[in-house]
Amino acid sequence: MEDVLDVYARPRDPKRPVVCLDETTKQLVKEITPSMPVGKGRPARVDYEYERNGVGTLFMMCAPLEGWREVSVRKQKTACDYAQCLKELADVHYRDAEKIILVQDNLSTHSMNSLYATFEPEEARRLRDRFEFHFTPKHASWLNIAECELSALSRQCLQRRIAGMGELRTEVAAWTKERNGKTVRINWRFTTSDARIKLKTLYPSIEPG
């Protein structure tokens, strides 16, 4: 926990950007009966029946100090999908960075093994060397700032029926463009000093010698 909090306390460094990564899923559903749009004196009406149409996975990558985020919409969240997201970060979004400081949770696919399972050894090692990995503790994924962005995405964009992957990608891209256009940053205020006070019960009790 303190390791992640110390990362968040670092000053902004464009050559060593802090990027947080997390993923979630969105159930895709088709309308069975067409909805009735808003009319004069009448709210929109949506029939309660729907048809399940698979699940989309959203990989959220956000740099809280830069006011930047990118969402990769994929059909799965496999080791290969994760590795492809890291390659996109390294070679597209932050190709000029000396090192990308990556904060993520301890999901089994969030490891160097995923790079080697996806790319040739030379490429996997090249990508691995572009990152400095930091992991949130088990049961403490709330320390990952990417969760804040996923929460905003869910509330502002995903709380409605979306029929398929194409529509999901279109809607998420529009949300991302608007939020990046406003350079929305996240002001993380919880520090290591706060943790030692507010989460005191989580620390070992050391008896005086």
C-alpha cells in the first residue's frame, strides 16, 4: 500500500509518467421491442425484455497527472489482451517516455509472463524494460486510480443498454474524447501519512523491547 501511495506522491515527470491500469466488463444487450423515444409530455419508454448479446471488456489506462485516459474495448481479458495494451502504451501513447510507471492490481495476467506468452522473447523483454511495475495489495484495488475513471465511465456512459461491440466502442470513444478534451485530472489526496493514522489497525503491533 505504501509503495503505491509513494508513487502517487511523486512530482509530475513527462519522461516517467504514472499510468494506472484496470479492467471491467459490460454486458451487451439487444432490444426485443423497440423503445419509444421522448415525446411532448412523455418520457422515453424502454421495454423490460432484452436479449443478451455477449460481454465486452474495457481496459482503462489513465495518467492522473496528465489528465489523459484511453479505453481499449476488447472481447476478452486474456493475457494476450493485457500484453497488447502494454504494447500500445509503450509504442503509441508514451513512445518517448524513458520509463512508464505502471500501477495495477494483482490479477494473474498482470505479469511479465503475459508478455512472453504473446510476443517473441526479444520483444517481450524490450516491452518489460519500458515499465516500472507497482501492484496494489490484495483486497485493496481501491488504491488504483484507474478505478475512479472506470466509475466515471460507468456512471456517465454505460448505465444503459448497449447492443454490441461496435456501439460500445463508439460510445466509449466519444466519452474518452470529451474527457480528454477537458483534461480532467484526478487529485489523489490519500497519502502514506494518512494511511498510518486512518488504517492503523492494518499495521503490525510492535511491543517496546
